[in-house]
Amino acid sequence: MITLAAALAAARFRLPASEARLLLGQVLGQPAAWLIAHDDEALDEDELLNFASLVARRAGGEPVAYLVGFREWFGREFTVSPAVLIPRPETELLVDIALKARVGAGSLCAPGNPFCGQVPARILDLGTGSGCIAITLALEFPQAQVTAVDASAAALTVARGNADRLGASVRLLQSDWFDRLAGERFDLIVANPPYITATDPHLAAGDLRHEPGAALSSGADGLDAIRRIIADAPAHLATGGQLWLEHGYDQAEAVHELLAAAGLVGIEGHPDIAGIVRVSGGRLR
């Protein structure tokens, strides 16, 4: 007889305890607190085999989020699959900034809102992936019109499932950045585009080797997607509209130059908890 406690103890020779608990909880359909309270219960053969398989896959490098099928992000649980990038804590900075964005033209006015007349009414999320950014903004700004695009049909299927499950109203379009948005303008555009250099050795290591490459790397300097987004954004921003992008730890200066060259003003960079500027943006006059 192998108990939950014994199975977890054995798994900890290969995995951190927190990951082992997540995987066993996935097999049993139970939260961590239940595992602790029932650690003397025995696993049946199927449960033990399923847990051993997940432990082996994780030890082989597969991301925990893909193995359990979800990732908690900004206080909500998002379904993920190998079709989408796994939402990361640093990207929450992009949402924090968007939630504080105050724009002029095209804003909505919610009753009782202390920022009445300054909340963005039309929001666009480029390269939405799992939909975590667009869905979070749609739930935080329930009166806003939120559009999310992705070039991948498989990614949009994941995003649509998350929007439906979380009750978010989001228009989802398959589009290569702005291609299907001709003539449309937005008060707020956000993006977490690919920005890793194509030759970065990290792409072949750890979790990254299992994630969609198109969502990670972008050209020799990692800026191909960012260049295209910034160059095309002014044609899709309303007067006073803002553009905010996540970028690499060493790309802030280059991104600020691109924003200025595109005619955006009020350019700012925002640091993460380590003090590294990871999100930059500006606004259209």
C-alpha cells in the first residue's frame, strides 16, 4: 500500500514539493489542503501510475501548467495548452498599467466611477494567446468593448474557452496583428508580443522548449514584432489613445526610440519588481 504521503515523498527526489502536490492534486481532483488532510490514504494502482507518469514528464521538462491544464494569473484560473504561451507573473505589470490608463477621446462613463469620462472604452489585445490579458481587462472594465486577436486558430480556441468559462465579453479575431482591423481605432492597445532573439539558447531549455516558438522569438534582435506593432499602431489609436507593450529586459531603450519614431508622446517605461523596465508605451496626440 502506498499512501499519498509516501508518493509525495518519493516524488520529491525528482521535483519540488509544490509541483509534486499540484500533480497529485490533478490526478485525484483535489486541492492541496485535501492532500494534507488525507495523506495517510492509499492510492490505487491507476492513480499511482498516472501520478508517476506526470512526475516523469515534469522531470523531463514539460511545464507544470501544461500537465495540469491551467495557470492562475491575476487572481483567476486560465486554461492553457501547448498552443499558447503560459501566462507569467511579470505580464501582470502590463495589466496593472492598463487598469490605470486614463484616456480622453472615446472613453466611457460608468455611473459612480470616480474616473468618469477617462476609462478606455475600446481596448485591443494583440497576440492574445490564452486570452488572459483581454479577459482580465474585460472583467475589470465590464463596460468596455474588448477585442483580442491572434494569428493562431488553436490559440483562439483556448482564449474563447477561457472567456466563456469566466464570463467575459471579448470579440476574438484571427488576425496577423492589425491585418483584420482596417479602419478600426482603439483607446487602449496592449500587447505581450514575442521579443526573444531567434538565437537565444534559452529557447532550447526549460519550459520554453515546450511553448509555441512563434509566441516567443521574433527575429535576430527580438524586435521584429514590436517594430511592426509600433509602426502600425498610430493608424489604430484614437486621439489620446495609448499603446503599451511588454518587452525584454534589455530592450527598453530601443522600444522607446521606436515609439518616438512612430510619433507617440508621453513615452514611459515601467519596471518590474526587480527594477527592470519591462513594459513601455506612449500615447497618440
